[in-house]
Amino acid sequence: MDIALLIIGFLFMLIGILGSFLPVLPGTPLSWIGLLLLHLTKAVPINWWFLGLTGAVALLIFLLDYIIPVMGTKKFGGTKAGMIGTSIGLVVGLLAPIPGGIIIGPFLGAFLGELYNKADNKTALKAAFGSFLGFLTGTFMKFVTTVIFLGLFFSKVWEYRQALFPYFN
């Protein structure tokens, strides 16, 4: 059972990292679930301080991910249409077989969203930049946090490797 929890926890860690870039997946909470699953094994003792602290960080990053793009968009004069365009552009950029689609897509999406919202080119470009900057900040924050969580996951696995893998000692 411990090996199954370890594998499923590791998959949650990987999906969490992927969720750093995909707006439809809550990256940091998914990575935190991976840490929780690791602590639910019999080999790794449950450390409520560790889980509470990492859970609070995951929740904070999750909430900031919604606040930062709004602040960036508003600071640069954008609207909700620009934010929606950023998200749509990200998905299209991920699926498009062009290099840099993940960067070009959100910016272009925000720009088109603002144009759709009847903004002039200069205003749309400025708002697109703000929305894009907010998106990049949130993505970077999520990515760094999920990679740190992955490092913590591997650290705990290494620390309790003898209990997790008794047949390989």
C-alpha cells in the first residue's frame, strides 16, 4: 500500500507542476496532495506542522494566483476581457505547434480580449502587457512552489527510504 501511495503522490506532484502552467489545474494544491499522500504511508510519520505549513503555502499561492493577474491587468488599465483572453490564449498557445506558444498565446489572447472589449490598440496593448505580466508572475510563483514541494517530496522519500523500500536494503 505504501508503494501505491508513493506512486500516486508522485503523480500528483507531476500534475501539480503541470498545473503551474495550465490554468485549469490547481498546481500547488495538487502538489500538496502529493505530500499528504506521502505522509499517509506507514513508512513516513505524519508531521502535522510540515503538512500545515506547506498546506498554508499552497493555499496562499492558490489565492494569489487569482489576485495577481487582476492587479496586473487593473494597474495597466485592462478589463476582465483581457484576463479571459489571457487564459484562452494560454490554452491555445499550449496546443499550438509553434515554438513559444505558451508565451505568445497569453499575450495575444489578452490583446484580442481587450480589442473585443472595444479598446483602442494602445490601450489594448498596455492592458495585454499588464495581464500577461500578472500571468507570468503567477505562473512563476506556482512553478517555483511546486518544484520546492517536489524537492521536499524527494527529501522525505530519501529520509525514509529504508522504511519505504525494505527489500532494497
